[in-house]
Amino acid sequence: MQPAPPTTSPPESSLAPTRVSLLPMAGLVLVALGATLVALLQVLPPTDAISPIRRTISEYALSTNKWVFDIGVLLVAAGSSAVFFGFIRRGLMLPRSAAFLFSALWTLSLLVIVLFPKHNWSVGPSTGGTIHRIASVSAFLCLPMAVILAARTVLKDAPLRRRVAQALGGCALLWFVPIIIGIIRMAAGGEAWWRFVPLGLVERLMALNALVAVGFLVLAVMWPRRLDMTQVTAQA
């Protein structure tokens, strides 16, 4: 009777892809959780009195619910980092790529927004308020750009999914059009652009659009691979 071959555990390298493959999905869960916390502020007192049409999302940070807002934003920042870092670990995106640069700027902008809350401009200008405003514009620009550029490589073998992800990112950028129109009208002697534009509504739709784009990007990358792994397991 021949002795049974010794049982050995799989090498660490064979386990690494499984662990790494979960990172973008885990990041997406954190993003969804953070976005949900921020969205709940619209129904929790006292922030339920804030107009979602005229008041920006950052207005929540001026209330006693600031800690909820900060946690939500930090969760989105951490989740976003996990998503794009996961793409790098899987070899789908280069750390020196423009996509990673924009994703890093998006995350950094969120951290700045937490550190420098929205300023009440009716009492005069402030350095912190200016920094917050710049970070907000940067955040809304950088995330869609990160999705558009990342889709070129992470979905290079899935042209339909790539085009959908890039279209979602492009739509998130188009929400700046009403703001630009308002600024042009103001320069031509019209009313202030923040009165012409329902800024709160535009900002919320822009944020939702951008986060949906991230979600689609992650699912488009992860879901087919999960199906392939299931089929291989079944055949084995």
C-alpha cells in the first residue's frame, strides 16, 4: 500500500488573487454605507429642515449632526481608496496613471472638506471657506474623471461596459453646465448664479451620478469574474 501523498496548503501566491479581488467590492460597500449616512441627514432632525433644493450637502456639517456627516464622508473616502487601490492590486490600473491621480485627488478633497467645513459667506470671506469651496469643486470634477479614465483599462476587454461607465462619468460632469450658465448670466448682469441654479439639487444629483458611476465600474469588473470562478468550480 503506497503512502498517501502529504497534504500541503496552497501557496500564498495562489490565495492572493482571491483576497485582492474582494478589495474593490469591499470599497464599494464602504462608499454605499457612507453615502447612506449622509443621505439620512435629510430625514434626521435638525438637518431635516435644510432645503435639499437650495442648500448644499456641506450644510449638514454646520449642525449638531456634523459627526454623522464627517463619518459618512470619511467612509466614502476610505471606500473610494479601496476601490481604486484594488484595481491597482489586480493589475488593472497603474499607480502612475491619470486615473489613479484623479482618484487620489478625489479622496484628498473629501478629507479637506471634513477638515475645513462650509463657511457662512454672509459674514464675509474666510480662508477655510475658500479652501472648502476649492475642495468641493475638485471633488466633483475628479471622481467622474477617475471613472472615465479608469474604465479605459479596467474594462478594456468589455467595450459595452466601458462605454456605459464612461457615459455615467460624463453625465456627472454635465451637471456643471447649469452652474456655468448661471455664472455667464451673472457676468452679463443677471442674478447671482447661486440663486439662478438650484445648487443643492444639482449638487446632490451630481454626487449620486458620480457614485453610481463608481458602483457600475466596480460591478462591471467584479461580477463577470465571479461568474467565471463559479463556472470553473462547477466544472472541477
